Amino acid sequence: MPDSSPRTRPVGLAVFLIVAGALGLLAAWELSVEKVLVLADPEHVPACNVGVLVGCGVNLESWQGSLFGFPNPFIGMMTWPVVIAIGMALLAGAAFARWFWIAFNVGVTGALAFVGWLIFQSIYVLDVLCPWCMLTWVVTIPVFWVVTLDNLRSGRIPSTARVRRVAARLFSWIPVITVVCYAIVILLAQAQMDAIPRVMIDLQNLFR
């Protein structure tokens, strides 16, 4: 029987998944509610519409906002609870098989690819920054790095000893890697959309 003592539990990973999953679920919930309200009343103005640049109405009404034939936030409503459940299970001392971790890694990789596509659409096509969408981006990026590097350093994903050592070193740099990823998105948005001054104008108008 595997040892389920507190010392063997990946508490840090578990807590991170719970918090990230909760934030992702919050974003999905808010976007889902706004989408339902818009469907019920086409004249409804989403509460997250801050200004010309910052808002979620454009995203929700675009074809990009329903890529698979239903609103994208519904995907988050189904998947983020899974992330929370995995974190809770780890916190309780559960041990998952290698295939489970690999499947989880495939899932978070797919999520990152989807988020990358949504970032591109927001910046280069829709010309709008959705607050709740950005929260999803903010949590998806570190979730990918944490799960992937943890799987590599622990050997759950078959790899060489050198790869495991590199992954172990990079794992401690995840905060920096995440900030770099955020900075890249901000730079792309600024270069394409002149985002920073436009966001400041939207915020000033909001608090007037």
C-alpha cells in the first residue's frame, strides 16, 4: 500500500491546482452567465464591458467565442472542476497512475494551445481584451508549466535523466517563466493594439 503520509503528498502542487482551478472556474462562470443573459436579451450589456478596448461582449458574440458550436466558457465549466478535483485528491493523499498524469498533461497542453489561439484572435482579429478571458489566460499558462515540468522531473513522462534534471531546474523558475509569457502577451497587445494607453482611457472613463 502506498505511503499516504503528509510528507509524501505534493501539497504545493495540490494547492496550486485548487487555486488555479477555482480562478479558472470563476472566469468560466462569469462568462457563461453573461452569454446566457445575452441569449435571453440581445440588448443586454455585459457587466464586463468596461470600454472600447476592455470588454467581453465582442468575444461572446463572435464565432471565435463559440468555436465548437457552443460558448467557449462552457468548456471551462466542465474542465476547471476536474483540475480542482485532482488538486483535492492529491491533497487527500491520492496517487495517480502514469497514464493519468500523461492524459492530464495532454489536456493542459490542449488548453494552452486553445488559449494561445484565443489570444491571437483577441489581439489580431477582434481588437478587444476580455477581462474574464484574460483571467483564463493568466491561470492556464502556469498550469501548463507546472504540470508539464513536474511530470518531466518526476519521470511520469518517460524521459532521460538529463531531461529530468533540466526539468527540475526549470521547475524552480516557473514564476519567472510565467511572467515572461505574460510579458510577451502584453508586448504583442501593445504593438498591435496600442493597448496600454487605451486600457488607461477605459479605466478612467469607468471611474468617472
